[in-house]
Amino acid sequence: MPETVKIIECPRDAWQGLPEIIPSPQKIEYLLNLAAAGFKHIDAVSFVSPAHVKQMADSEEVMRGFLAGLPAGTAPPEIIGIVVNERGLERALATPGVTTIGYPYSISAYFRRANANMSRGESRALVEQIRKATKASGHGLVVYISMAFGNPYEEPWGAEIVEDALVWLKDIGVRTVSLADTVGTTPAEYVGALYSTVKDRVAGLELGVHLHSRAEGAAGKVLAAYDAGCRRFDGALTGLGGCPFAGDELVGNIATETILAALGSRGADAEIRPEALAQVIAMTEEIRAKYSHAAIA
């Protein structure tokens, strides 16, 4: 039997930086098509200030439409809602259909201050609050370690800093963590080396990766993580989206179709229907052409 891997499709990450607002009905249709294609884990919405991320101002409306549009008797997928503060947490917990709360925890002081205006202590206190709230409500929780593979800010960094964050997260009861290559400059061999180094320190955690890359290096990074033991991968169809701080428009999310092909070469099964995937890729290309004017890499 082929080994099963978990794919988290990330339209939220793909959409949030687009300059033109995607209408809510189109977002709803897209999410419904992802579910129909077999995606069981979707990073779909975020609950942040519309002043900072206008694209996500309609998250509650999108989730209402998504739930209403699911065929009767269909088991809804896991829906991840990203939060960055207490107000966002309150909104996410009150939104039907959101099953898992996601929080980006940065180990870079510069990045954390620039994006959330928080100290390390403030950010850790918020993670502990989110952990308690999700445990009480029955929601899942995934914490993303931003800048896990290094950063361009000339700050102290090393595998021991990542390990420290992972051990702390495990100690407070977090059970799912994704290591993020936020700026997408890490070579494949280092992706594998870091994952191998830290995974044994946190046995029992579901440890995934959220990688960014230029297209030509993407498959190598995926395979490096897989060969090191990773079985949870974030992606975005066609590679849309990524970190605006990368400083290179060719660096973005790793295309889900690249992840599927790479893992397929190892015999892994992501349980995504190829015939349905083509339809969602076409929808992604339409959104990309209409709302970003970016060429498909």
C-alpha cells in the first residue's frame, strides 16, 4: 500500500496579496471545487484587520456560503482560519465551518515586530491563550514557525532556535506545527537537514512544512523534506502567492501540482482526484489572470 501524505491547500495564502478583490461568490465556488476534488485540509480564511488585508475582509461571509454550498451528506473538510491577535481569535472561534485555528509564530524578532508589533514574550503569551481557547472549544490548532529556515535580517539563527520553539510548543500542548521557509531562499539540502535535526526532539508532534521557492527548485525541496520524514505539506495551486518580503517575484508558494508530482515519484498517495484537479487549476489560472496580472511560472 502506498504511504498516505497530508496536503494542505492554501488559497488564503495565495489570495491575500492580490491587488484586486476577488468577489465572495467566486471564493465560495473555488473552495467548493477544492472540496469536490478531494482536498480534506484547506487554509481558507484569515481573521485580520481589513485595513491590513482587504482580501480577507469577507471571511465570515465566505464560510457561510461554503457551508451552504456543500452537497447534503458531505463531510466538510478541515478549514484553517489564521489569526494574529485576540480579536481575530474571537472571530474565528465564532465562525461556523472553521475547525482549526492557525497562528504564525515568528522566531525572527525583526519579522515579528514588523508584522505583529509584538515582543517574543507577548507572542508566546498569545499562543498560550490560543491553545487554551482551542482546547476549550474543541478546535484544532496549528502553529507556523515563520523564518524557520533562516532569514535575511542578519539576526542570530540556528537549528537550536527552531528546536527551542518546537520544544516549548510541545510543552504547552500544541500538537501540530509547520516549519515555514518564509522568504524561500533555503536550498533543498538544508530543508532536509533541518527537518532531520529537529524532528526527533519533538516526537509525537505532527511536523509539516510550508515552503516557498522558485519553480525550478520546488520539487527538490519537497523531496528533501519527504525523505527526511515529513508527511504534511502546504501548497497552493499554480504556485500563486508567497511572502512579499522575498524580494523576488519569482519566489512564491510551491505549486500543489508540483508537490503531488514529486511525492508521486516516491509512491506516496495524497488522495486527490487528478481529473478534478485539472478543473480547479483552470479556476486558479483564471483568478490569477484576472486579479493579479501575474504570469504563471
